Amino acid sequence: MAGTPYTLYPFTARATEGIRNGVVTVGCFDGVHRGHRYLLDQVAAEARRRGCAAVVMTFDRHPREVLQAGYQPALLTTTADRVALLRQSGMDACAVLHFTPEMARLTAADFMTDILVQGLGAATLVMGYDHRFGSDRLKAFADYAAAAAQAGMDIVHATPLMLGGEAVSSSRIRRLLAAGDAAGAAACLGRPFALHGQVVHGNHVGTGLGFPTANVKADDDRFMLPAHGVYAAWAQTDDGRRHAAMVNIGVRPTIGDGLRPTTEAHLLHFHGDLYGRQLTLHFVARLRDERRFTSRDDLRARLGEDARVAQVALDEATACEIENNR
């Protein structure tokens, strides 16, 4: 499988000059979270030590989508998101591998030989502390070291980033979001979790309550959604401007049919038409559970309180950003 197709994104002049004999790491890198960036720092350090390019290889789809029929991942980032974030990670280049069923059948040694050495031209693999690959599903790092020797590669075992006694991982972030812990997810990501989508028409009930909302349809149905509830968030419009917002995720039990979940954002200080535009929601803090109110007046009163609390949470987050950047 020499010459297996991948799309190469050169980030630096070093990559433009050539990536052969470089140091590479491989993985999904969904979220490009703090644990990933800790790994990539180790890749960059190894590449500097060897005087070569640092390359990160990711996939155009989650490998389980190829291996398991009907599998639908809960994505933290799209492929385009990942490439953009990896561009900021200190790597010289990113290779997006077009993952196929044929690739899924390769053993670890064959993947190293066909994809990394012959395809990419890499000489050294930095392997994530818990990463496993290959149809033979090797378990111990010593087994991967033997496979690397067979492929003619050097191999380095990376160390994990620990936070609160647990390694930072994409699965940990998904658990936090599923529990509604937006702040915990942000601590692991190194930034608030972001959801991209287009503003579509809803039933305009929020306008009648005095809190017009942007009904956001995610760009990818595979995107992870935080737990149902009300959140303080930054809403970034497609002109790059950031607006304070409160976001409701759920079935709107007071005014909806209680069946179809929606993501609706009320921009606190925005006046204008957002329909058809792109909106990115950055989730800062969860304010409360979604609940049913006995009347629209009760709901309107609570929305007013939610807006106040959301503004306080966002002001506090801004103050922390300023303090951390000093």
C-alpha cells in the first residue's frame, strides 16, 4: 500500500522543504485538547532533537465508522476544526489520512511500513500513552516497539497529561459534556467546547416572550451535544464578533412538543437578523436543568433571571481570561 493517499497540510517552511525522515504521531485527535497538545509538544521536542519535521497524522473519519457498521461518533471537532487547531500546535505539518477498510485490515507493523514509512516517509513514531492501532490489536508498548523495529522505525512512548488525578482524553471530555459540566470540559480542552451551525427558522415563541432565539442546526449531525439544560455561552457570528448569550439545549417542555431536542441561543445584547447565518456557540458554564414551568409568565421571569446569571458567568470568565493572560 505504498503511496496510500493522504492530504498534506504544510504549516511551516520546514514542512515545505520536506517531511521525509520526520517524527510523526498518529491518532484521531478529536477535540485537540490539552492532552493532545501535551503529546504534540513531545513530538515537537523529539523532532527538534533530531533536526527534522514534526508531523501529526489524523483521519478523515473516525476509524470505528469504517470498522463498525452504523457507528456514529459524538464528535468534539470536525476534520476542518482539527486541522485548524493542529496548525496552532507547533507541528510542521498535518497529514489527513483517507481511512479505508483495506487500511483497517493492516497489522500494526504493516501500518507502520505501508502508511508511515513508505507512504509518509517518517522515520520516528511518537506513540500516545494509551494509543492502540493495527488489526492485531497489540497491547504492550514492547509489542509496538518490536513492530516498529520490523518496519524500520524508531519509536518513542509519550507520557500523558494528568488533571485532577485522571488523564485528559477525548472520552473524558465527552463524559463531562454528557453530564453538563461545561466548565470541566473547558478545563480539559483548554477552551470552551464549541458547536458550529446554521441559524434556521423555528416557531418564534421566544420572540413572543421577549427573548428571541437563534435556532442552531449543527453543521454535522455527529456533533456532541452537552446535556440538556441552560448554559452561559459566547455566540460568535460569521463576521467574527462575539456576543454574550444564554443557550437552551433540550425539548422545551413548557412551549415545545417535549419530543424534538433543539439548540436555541438568545444573544443578550444583539439586535438583527441571524437567519441563514453561521453561528458558533462556545459553552462556558451550565446554569440549570431544563424544566417545565406552569405558565409563560413564570417562564418569562425565569428567562430574565437566566439572562442575568449568564451575564455574570461570562463577566467572570472574561476576568479570568484577562488575569491568566497577564
